[in-house]
Amino acid sequence: MKLSHSDIISILSAYINDADKYSYDDIKKRHLSQPSTHNFALSFELKKDHYIILRDNSAFDDLNYLENEINKLNDKKLKINLLKNDLSNLTTYALFYKGKEYYLAKLQKTTKRLDTYLYEHYKEISRSRWQKYIKDSRVSINGKTITTPSYEIDDRAIIDIKLPEEKKFEKEKLDILYLDDNVIVINKPAGILTHAKGTESDEFTVADFFKRYSTYALDTNRAGIVHRLDRDTSGVIIGARNNETANLLKKQFAKRLTKKTYIAITTGIPKLEKARIDLPIARNPKKPATFKISSNGKVAITDYKVLKINENYALIELMPKTGRTHQLRVHLNYINCSILGDKVYGAKKADRMYLHAEKLEITIPNKGRITFEAKLPKEFKNIFKK
């Protein structure tokens, strides 16, 4: 049995749409064999799928016979799917080509990776988290504990899953400032993470709350998240309720098209009532979780204006022009005006870090440009009572 590349393509064209687009290199692992003395078979791979072309002039469209012949070559016990000849006016599996009778079978796996199977059936849990559960011996197949995510299973497998007890966040609520079909805006309290740092967390986050309202990044620990506030910063944070809105919002943050206003209470009083701090920021190699002013750092610009002062503190309005991590905290610390309660860059302890995201101006779908505002927390006002 000799089949040229053009012969193979001609046969495939009777069964597969656009088969003529495949090149010689697309058809891999060709192997010629003889299931019985009166027939020949060519097995090959095409786009990761396994096929067998069987030439047999005595088959006469007999499915049982054809499957038995192909099964002689099916050492991996894949599922046999005989394809119908789409070029024929009759319902037939046979193709008569150059005086010979040909059949095409597609062989398909009947098994799946365990982690893939679990994710497809329980999409509320991410695939990465399923992999962790499997490695933690939380999944058994037919009574046997499996710790390998790539373990192959079929639909007959009896699966037993022991998930860890998780804290329920249904009753946890956050203050919603604005809600429509595309965005959700909340007033984040100080002390709450924007999103979990790892794949697993038993701590309530803004992303856990957004998960009730969003379809964006739903199978991750960042559901609805398009920007973030530090754990100890309170104030306005916007979330996306769908993928299209997420792309729109993220582009604005990336291109600095948003306008943010923060309020801080500092333990020092700036020398100038109003000024711009234009100092680059880089990660501190001595303390990798922190940042510092560095000539080799990234551009960081903050405008500020002193609103009020008393004997001990200054109430300052901050308008960052860039969005570097810890930017406001690092800039204020550099001019000897650390934020009250800043455990990393400050010196004076307090009941919280006194940094609040007061306003966010941004463009949202169907509404245009809007400024969202979260009122100043009462603890700020208490320090500056008249």
C-alpha cells in the first residue's frame, strides 16, 4: 500500500473540511501496517489527533468488521470513531478511490487528566487549586488515594473528594458606593486585602465580595479586580463585572488616564503648603517587601496640598500622577512626613494607617467620566476636631 501526500489529502477531504490546507509536515508519525492478510492500514497523527486509513475491499460498510480490524492496531485502547464520507450522496463510511475501498477512523482518548476532569465538573474551584487538593491527598479514585494531578481517569471512575473546611463569607458585607451592569464601586475598610496573595486563603478579601457580582476572573483569587489598595488603606476601589469592562478599566489605569485623590494624616508637617514630589522609586534590596527612593528606580510623581495642621499632625491631600507600589508612603516618608500608623515606613503607632482613597475619577461604559467618592472616615475627623 503506497499513499502519497496528495493521496492522503484526497482521502481526508472526503471526511474532513478544509483537509487540503494541511501540509506534508502536519501529518506526523506515519506507520504502515497490515491488520489482516487482505487489507492495509496507515496510522498517523494530524493536529494531535490520531487517525487510521484502512484499505479493505471486503468491508462493505460493516461497522463491526471495521472496528474489529482497526482494534488490532489500537494498542492504546482509544475510542474508535468511524467517519462518514461527506462527498457521497449515500450514507456510507466507504470512499472509492483509484479503484480501492478506503475508510477513515479517528481514535480518541476516553480518559482525562484528573485535575482537568475535576475542574470541568466543578468550575467554582480553579484548576490550580484542584492540583493542590490532589497533591494534599484529598482525592481518591476507586478507593485509592491519588496524589498526581496528571493521573488519567475515565467516566467510570468513582471519585471521592474531601475538601478542606472553608470559612463562609456569604454574610460579609462591604459598603457599595455605586453599582450597575458593568462596574461595582465600594468603600474598602482599612485592614482588608484587595485579593488573596496565594491560591488558598481563609481571609475575606474584596475579591471574595466582588465574586458575587462579577464574571471577570471568576475562577481566580482576583475576581472583579482591576486595581488594588494596600491592606491598611481605606477608600474607593472599583471592580469590573465582566471581561469587556475589565479591559476598559485596566487600560485606563495602565495609561494613567484615571485621577486619584487620597487623604493622609502625617506625623510631620511639610515645609511647603503645596508642592510636587518627583522622585523615582525602586524595590529595597535589603528589605524586598519595601521600596525606597532611588535614582535607578521608576518614575514616581505625587502632588500634595496641606489641608489642615494641628500641634502634632498634618491633614494632607495627595494626588498621585503615577501608580507605583507604596508610592505615597515612600514619598511622604522621604520628606519626613510619615503617615500616622504606617507600620513599615512610619515611626508612630496608631489604631490604623491613616491613608484614605477619597476619590477616583474614571470612564465607565454607558456613563462616561464619573468621579466616585468615599467620605473621610470618622477617625480622621476626630484627630482634627475644631
